[in-house]
Amino acid sequence: MPTEAEKQENVNWRSASSESPEVTLRDRLSEYFEERIRKPALVAWSDGRTRIGLLIMSVYIAMAFVAVFDLYRAPSTNQAPRLETAFQSLDYPLGTTMSGVDLLSLIIHSTPDVLLMIIAGGLWATVIAVIIGTLAGYKGGMVDRVLMSFSDVMMAIPGLPLVIILAVTFNPKNPIVLGILINVNYWAGLGRSLRSQVLTIREDNYVEASRTMGMSTPRILLKDVIPNLMPYVTVNFVFAARYVVFASIGLFFLGVLPFSTQNWGVTLNYAYSGGALFTWQAAHWLIFPMIAIMGISLSLILLGQGMDRVFNPRVRTRLAGESESTAEEGDSRTTEVL
Amino acid sequence: MTIESQQLTGADEVEDPILEIKNASVTYDGGDTHVLNDVTFSIERDEIVGVVGESGSGKSMLASAMLDAIPAPGRLSGEILYHPDEDTTIDVLNLSDEELRSYRWADVSMVFQGAMSSFNPTMKVGSHFKDTLRAHDEDVSEGMDFARQLLSDLYLDPERVLDSYPHELSGGMQQRALIALSMLLEPEVLVMDEPTAALDLLMQRSILMLLEDLKEKYEVTMVFITHDLPLVASLADRMAVLYAFELVEAGPRDQIIGQSGHPYTRALLNSTPNIDAPLEDMKPIPGKSPAPVNVPDGCSYADRCPLASEECTAFDPEFQLIEDEHSVACHHWEQARAEIALNFAGADEIGVSKGGDSR
Amino acid sequence: MGNYYIRRTARVFATVFIVTSLTFGLIRLLPGGPFTQLRVRLLRQGVPASEVDARIANLQNIQPDAPLWRQYIDYMLSAMQGDFGESISLGKPVAQVVAEAVPWTVFIVLVSTVLIFLFGILLGAIQAYWEGSRFDKAISALSISLMSIPFYVIAVLALFILAYQFQWFPTAGTHGTDVEPGLTLEFLVSALEHAALPIFSYTIGGIGGQALAMRGNSIQVLGNDYVEVARLRGLADRRIATWYVARNAILPLYTGFLLLLGFRLGGTVILEQIFSYPGLGYYLWSALESNDYPLMMGTFLVITVALVIGVYIADLTYSKIDPRISQGESDAY
């Protein structure tokens, strides 16, 4: 998102100023960096939740690197003694499975696909939602009605069963396709709430001003509207990503999704069907994949919460319509008390 | 009026005070942050007193102090004395919780700024009235009859308003309904904190007229707190000016408007748009009012004041009586009168008179 | 605003119509087409090849050799009458299987969702009341941790520890096989025993999110002027806590409740599979596994209709419950 926005700044400068381009550009970029990246980043970092979230996430990113660059052995059957419990040997610190696979290598080598999947799913959900939400909210009229009816229908289809049927039908193997498939209709609800935010933003003075100045709709959307949605979108990206984790692993665990990709859910499924339920001996086989799942979703939730705090110091009012009078009086009130 | 009160320090003296505020201070952060600093002020029975201050001058704190309702971590010190009649004195800050509960709203009531936010959005307006009556053990059907009377005094359709949710009423209607709610228990004093701030000019004027009628009909003492000096000048009998959490000037309306002694009051008067004065004479006040932390020694207006001398930055000016009922906290009040000209007609002569109405 | 109700109701039918059509389309996309499996099965059962098509038509209300538009109309007409054909794997009408499964699923989902809201609202309200206290911080941390645990992880752990290892709870079914369904105490106890773990695991993870939402709402409401004004008006604390704070904090959660109800209906696919609890989700999954397309589509449609109706009810009732919203502008989503 920052690169995209930086590009916009670029475009603005080119069309708007002709006198001292270098200085303006540098000033604008540095101001942009200060206002939109450095300050929010500092605030975010000051929040303990963001810090812990990032820390946990970096562990997963490190695991993905290890897997991609093959710094740790790949999982294969009979590479180790069968069903060794955890913390028994340095060779297989997390123990092994029934078929003699090192559990640690299973978990590490699942990471890249999981990360790809959640990024794909999160991007899909948020990008589609932003496109649909801003178009519907800004254009209004027929466009709005058609897009919102479409969203309503999409929203009414229960996500998980739909995904299951789609998965059986299309049998996707690519983690990116999988991520998109899982969030195939996740964008609908988000698109709707973005639309109502756009409806309030478009009435704001500066948007009004841009319109009066004869700026084109795409430019107003890019310059005035979307940057204001970004905080909300970022937070929801994280939540969409978390949904991908929950749903995908659940579906892998059920055995709905093809086992061609490595995934903690697949490991869980093998443990479950391999009889790990019946004996304490195999508990580690169930528990470590679970920890991997919970870790990444915990990190996503913490990041979401931390960012939410950065972007909305006040809890966002759910009901957009009632904010007309509160703005003025809220102002004087706070200064009064301070 | 003969000169009765000769002591120069007692500052503001009125004959029959209904509410006396003595050395009231409000602090936060264990005393580091002052949002009201040693304010002494009395309100006379049956008058309308206007308190003027910019936002951030502590005027809302003064309002809350009168009901002993300072928002949570804040601490109120000093004395608030309430006189239901000439011979009775109630020390408001020493009331028990239960006594305080019945003092608020029934003796001294309040209208907040922003009527919309004063009503529970998911409750009908009528329920707010009933809730209040029940909380004070009043007879509900009698009380509701009175509520209807109040609402129609304020030119509202009582049945319609009582049966509406707050958001179904216009801003002006909400504000009037809130005034009726605050008058429900027939309080002796009505404190209004920016009651017209969110309304358009026409509505502001009509509410002011209604307030005057209410005052006559129900003999209520009114404290009208606002940033809008001209607005309150048309209504008030006496006025007080707050600057940076302190009272800087208080006195009869005509004195404050026509013969103010504090440079800040005069600057405030000159900064308000005025038909008589040419636009170039309209002067905004340079600088910013100080933050509530670490109140400096000396006069807090010193760094914005054209007359500031060494004395001003060294010593806090005493709040002193300069003529009957007119007090100013300034070392150079005479100089201010002489050197800071007011930019409207009739100023510095006998004071401006309110159109035809001489009190 | 009658116009709004008509439009809103029309949208329900439109949505169901579109989803039903979608399922029809999906069946055509399935590997091998809808009838291959059935044809193979029937042939294996010894049905003469000449009769197979007729049998299929009989079972699925569709003529396999009819043109596509004809198949579509037949499918839609019978689906509208609640006739989804006959389940291939179970040999029973789909409608009958669904009718037997629905009460169990609704029971689990309803009870667990109600529990989530009860605990969530209670915890969140207490947290808001003591905002910043140690209790508040502990519960917030706990809530976030709970949110990060998928319900199926709790389900598997509960099944592993409480059912298999300690054998305190049954591992499968909706009630004991030796118990006759009926309004007997024995049956009720057995049903509760079987539902306990599914409900437990479907509840625990959800509480955290609701508690955080309620906490946020309450803190926001507590900061409103009208709460302070109510205090000045002399109202009793309990009156303020219930009618001024709780009411305004809970109302926004209401639509969330109905939506979650519908949404969680879909989640039962995983939950019921783990506990071998024969409800809607269980049959949806087992239908998929045995290529039983009629049953799959039947259960899918029922879940969809439940969700559509949930949203519909949320939309229509929210304006009644929250006076701030007038019909038509409610954003139930």
C-alpha cells in the first residue's frame, strides 16, 4: 500500500506544479513518509500488541525463509524413527509422526504456502472490497444498486460450505488460488461497510473542493477517498488473513482441500486419522501443528488490534449518520477539559 | 446605588447571592494541571449572569463546579455556597451523596452544550422526563403535566416531542426540550453551558428570547456561559470574563461593555464583528492563551497584553473592585481604559444600552 | 416505508433463486458430471442399462438426456417444492435426511451462539466498568488468546482429552443408540451429554471476540454526555447502567448475533465432522465424500436459506429495536 500511494504523490506533483519540481517532490515525499509511514509506525510500535504481533510474525517469516532456501531438511517418510515423542532428541526436537517424518521439518516446510495463501486471500478480499465499495459509494445511482445487490447475494452464501463445494469442484492446488478461493465471498461484507464510509467521505469539504475544481473521478478516488479508507482496509486485511488461516487449515484438516501442498492442517488430518486421538503417546503430533496455527492467528489478531488503535484513537462510530453534530462539540469539549 | 462595599479585596459583592463561589480551583494530575484557578464569584438571586470565555478558558469547569460535577480525575477545591433563601446556607462541597443527588437538578440545574448528546439516543424524550421525576421521588403524572406546560412555553408541541426519539427532533427542538428537562424540577438556578452553540443565528436569538420569558415566568436565576460576547450581552444583567482559567473582570453588563478595565475584555470586544466598526478596525487578539500546565507567575495575559510591564510578569494582579460592583484583575486598568480604544459607537461614554430596555 | 419491506422481501427470494441456480451450475461442473457416479452405482446394483436413465430421472427429478434448460427448470421447480431428490448414499429422500438433521444443528448453533453473547456481554461490561484494572487487562489478554484458537482445535483437544482419554463424554452421535427419542428425561440427558462437547468447543473461542466488542462499545457509551447528564439528573446507578449504558452498548451487537448465527451454521461442516454429530454439516461433508450430489445440494441450500433468512430478520427488526435506524438505511452487515 505505501508504494501505491507514493506513486499517487508522484502523479500529483507532475500535473500540479511546474516551477521547482525537485524540491516539491522531495518535500512531498518526505512529508508523506513522515505523516503516513514514520509517525504511524512509531505509534504502532509503541503499542505492545503490535510489537508482540510483529515478533511472532517474524518467526513465521524466518521459518518460511528456512524452508524456501532449504536450510533445514525437507520432510520425508522414514527419515526418522516412528512416533518419537517431543524433546527426546536434538535430531527431532518436536518428535516424529507415525510414518517416521520429522515433525519440525513438517511444520517449517508448511510455512511458505500458508503465508502465500493468507497474503493472497487477504489481498483478494480487500482489493475487491475497495474497488466495489468506492465505486458504489462514489458513483451512486444504478452502479451502486447493482454492485450492492451483487454484494448482498454474495454475502448470503455461507462461506465455508461454498468453499467446500468449490474446492471439490475445482480441486485447486496452487496456494494462491486456494487463498482466493477461501475468501471468494469474504469481500462482500467489507465492500458494503467501505461503501458507507465513502458515502460520508464524499460529502467532506476537501472532496467537495476537488470536485468543484473539476478533478476527474478516478483522481478524486485515488487522491482523496482511498487514502482515507486505508486504515480501515489495513485492519481488515489482517482479519481477512486470519479468516484464511482458520478456514484453510480447517478444510485441510477435514481433507476437503487437495493434499498437494504442505500445511499444518494436513499434518493435523494425518494425526487425527492416524489414531493420535487414542493415545497420549501421539499427543505431540496433534499439539505442535495446533500451536503453529494458533501462533500465526494470534500474531494476526495482535497486529489487527494494534493497527486499529493507531488508526482510530476513538472507536469508529458504527452508525455513520449521527456524526454531524458531534464533531464541533467534541472539539471544544476536549480542549475545555485539557 | 450608594457605595456600600468599600473593601477592595472582597471583589465581587452582591446584595443577595443565591450561589457563592469562593476560591474555586480545579486541578488534574495531582495538582499540576489547573483548569480553574482560584475563581471567586457570586450570583445574585433572579439575575441573568453571562460568563464569557474562549474555549479552553475553563468556563465549562466553572459550570460543572456549581453542581460539584467535575469530570472524574479532576479535583475541585474552594467553597460553593448555595442560599435557597437569604438566611440559609448550604455548603455544596460537603453534601452527602444523597443530598448532592437531590441538590443537582432540583436546586441547581444545568443545560449542556449539544442537546443531541445530552439525550439517550435509544430512549424517547418523554422517558427522560419520567426518569428524572422518579429519581427525585416526584409525582410522575403531576410532573408530566408541568413538563407539558414547560414544553408549550417553549413553543413545542408537548405530545409530539415527548413521544419522539431525540434524533427525530431538529437541533432547535432538542435544545428547547433539554431546557424544559432542566427546568422540570423547578430549580432555583439554571446553569447553561453554551446552550446555543450548535444552532443557527436565528434559532439562537429565538432561544434567548424564550429564556428571558422563562426567567420572568418561573423566577429562575440564570448563568449563561458562552464564548459569544455579543450574544450574551443582549441578555445578561451582569457579566464575568474568564481568561486562562481565571476570572479577569466582572461587573454590570453596561460597565463591562462600555467601560471595561481589563485589556483582554477590551481586546475581546474589539475582535467581535460589529456593524458600527469598519472591518479594518476589527482586531483579532494576537498570541495564544496559555496551556493549563504550570501557570506562570504574574498575570497570565501578560505575554499578549500591549500594556504589560515588569510588574505584570512578576506579580499576579489582585481581583479588585474599581467602582460599584465592577471588579478587574489588572495592574493597569486605568491605562487600559485610556489607551485601548473600543471600536464601536457609544463606548467609553455611558455604556451601551440594550434597545429600549433599561434595567 | 412499505415499499422497503416489499423490496427487502423480494431480495430474499432473488438471493435464494440465484443460489439455487448456482448450485445447478456447480453440479454440471463437478468432475464426471452429476450422473456418472449414479449411473455406475445403479449398474453395479444390477439395474439393467436400459432402465438406468429412467431410474435416475425418478431419483433426481431430472431427465439426464433432456436439454440443459429443461433440466434447469425441472431442478428449480422441484427445489422450490422442497424436493431435492433422493440421497444416493443413504437411499432416503434428501428432504427427510435434512429434516432429521436440522434440529440437532440448530440446537448446537443456537445454544452456543447464545452462550457466546451471554458470556461476552457480561465479561465485556465488567471490563468496561473497571477499565484499566488488572481484571480488565487479564480478560483482554485472555480474549485475544481465545480468538486465536480455531474452534476445531478446541474440539479436537476436547475430544482427545475429555472423550477418548478420560471417557467422560461420548465420542459420536446425537444421543445414545439405546435411547428412544422422545420427551423423556433419559433422552434429554443423553442428548445433552452428546451435545456438551460440540457446544463447549463451539462457544469458548467465540467469547473473546464478543467480550472485546462489548467492552469497546461500553467504554464508548460511558464517554457520552448523556450518561453524565443522567447522573446529574439524579438517576440511580442501576438505571443508568442498564438503560443508558448497557442498552446502547448491546444494541449494535444485535445484528451481529443474527449474522453470526447464520455464519456459524456453515462452520458446523467442520464441527459436526469432528464429533461425528449427524447434523446438517455432517451430512454435507459425508455427501461430498460419497459423491452424493443431491444430498450435498440439499444441505447446502438449507444452510444458505437459513443465512438469508437470518440477515432478512436482522434487517427488518433492527430498525424496530434500535430507534436511531430508520428502515431502509439499516446496514445489517
